[in-house]
Amino acid sequence: MVTAITQGIKVSVEATYQAEYSSPHQHHYVFTYKVSIENNSAHTIQLLRRKWEVFDAGLSTKIIEGDGVVGQQPVLEPGKSHHYVSGCNLRSGLGKMKGEFYMERLQDGQVLAVEIPEFQLISDIFDN
């Protein structure tokens, strides 16, 4: 698990290779990742959107942007947290992701860029 803290907002991510949904011979590797967002700041915040950079072992880099996370734009009061699980497909079986959440501080409308720490996506074919 990797963690980053931006202005009191803690983001932790843990990735898992999903061998049962992957087809290495067809260059299809599936990963899930669990994200935890903890608001340790003194302000209520709302997650507005996200931006991910997905690196696929030198094959490609994709930028993925969109509103919210898994269809939600959660509001987090001080001391509260939000957890979700999402997924990513790679062609190489080896990659990494990182990004930012854009969150609005509801008290004054300030938008914060909150770091999503870089994490590795490694399939079990590299364990042999």
C-alpha cells in the first residue's frame, strides 16, 4: 500500500493482480485497486473529479480524466473517509499509475489538487 498526504487529505492505494480475469496469451492483464481517502483537514471537502496517468511498460501512457470516482462525488467532513475499488487493464502485465483528485473546500470554494501516490501494477508472470 502506498500513501500520500496533501493539505491534510490522505490518499492510500493498494493494487491487486486479477489472474482469473486475465489472459496473458492475449496480452490482457486485469488489475483492481482499492483507494482510501481520509479527510484529516479542518474543512469539509467534496471530490469533484480525477485525473489518472496509466503507464503500460513502455507500450503506452494514457491520461484518464472524469467527474468523481465510480459514479460518485463524495462529500467528506473532517475526520471522515471514503473507500472505493476500481480497475485497470494493461497489455504488458507490468505498469504503474498515479494521479490527482480535484477536491473543493466547501467553506470557501477553493479547489485543491490532491496527490494520488504512484503505485505498481505487476502481474504474476513476473514472479516466475
